[in-house]
Amino acid sequence: MFDLPWDFTAIPRFFPGFYVAALLTLQITFFGILVGLVFGLVTGLMRLSTNKLINTPAKFYIWVIRGTPLLLQLMIIYYGLIDLVSIDRMPAAIIGLGVHNGAYIAEIFRGAIQSVERGQREAALSLGMTPSQAMRRVILPQAFKRSVPALGNQFIIALKDSSLASAIAVRELLLRARQMGSATLMMLEMLMIVGIYYLIMTTVLTFLVGRVEKRLQVSDYRD
């Protein structure tokens, strides 16, 4: 009888041992997304400005970040800037993921804001609101609702991109798999465990984004 070179019974045995690494992956993703949302919102608003002193730096940031790979950005933050500032592995991963996602989130917010009818802003101004109040109270809430599907997709991408943090020795899922694979000589089995963890996390995240999207649709119907 032909024997497979892999021991798939090892998957349930070793699966709990990846729990801490999975939590670290979620932590990197969560804080990376928060940083990305801040960068994205600020940059998206800067892109909408007609002032070149405000608009040009935002364009440059988006051009550089979207034109270079995340792995390179992580290595520049962790290794390349060491002569200027020493950043620990975890903060470097969060900053790198946040800055990277911020460029994409900026374009999502910009598109969502531009999709809101111009009459909404004009109506808000006619009621005595300042331009900043109109943006904060009228435009941004509508833009956020419209951006939820695209943001959800970007969050899922961010979760999967967090695996690149292993390149700067952050002990997330992929690095854990490589270490366990080397120790047990069962690399495929360890990588399959990581794949299962990612499938679980992306499925849950997709479900949560879908629920948020449905709730926002329901609130639109009530309005």
C-alpha cells in the first residue's frame, strides 16, 4: 500500500499550538487597520483639496505606497531607518501595514465622498453649516456607508498581508509555521494549519462586514 509522505493527523494535534500566533496576527491586523483608517481619511480629504500644497503631498504618498510592495516598505521601516530611529518589530509591522493600507483606503474614501451628490453639500451650507460641518455631519456619514463594501475587502487584504510581518521576525502565524515545520520536519502540515486559521479569520471578518453592510442598508430604508 502506498504511504503518503505527510502525516495529516498532526494537524489537530498541533492546531492549538498556533493560537497565540493567531492572536498576534489579529492584533497586527486590527491596529494596522486603525492606523490605515486614520492615514486614509486624512489623505483622502487632502486629495479632494484644490490647494496644491495640500493635494500634492497626498498624491505623492499614494503614488509611492501603491507603487512599491509592502514587504519592501516593512524592511525600510524596520531595517532601513535603524540609523535614524530604532523601531521594535511589532510597532514596525503595525506602522508598515497601516501606512500601506492608508494609501488604498484614501482612494476608497475619496471615491465615496465624490459619489455623494453635490446638492447635499449645498443644502447643508444653505442651512448655515460651515464647509467643515457639512463634511463632518452630512457628507462623511453617507460616504462611510458607501465605502463599507470596499473597506471590507481592504480589511481582508490587510489580514492576509499581515503574514509579511514574518519577514521582520514578528512571531505571527507564518513565522510560527516555518519554525514548527523546521522543528518537526512537517512543513506542509504546519502550513495547512496556518491556512485553516486564515480561512477561519477571513470568513468571520467577511461575515461581520456583511452584517454591518446590512445594518446600514436597513437604516437607509428607515430614513
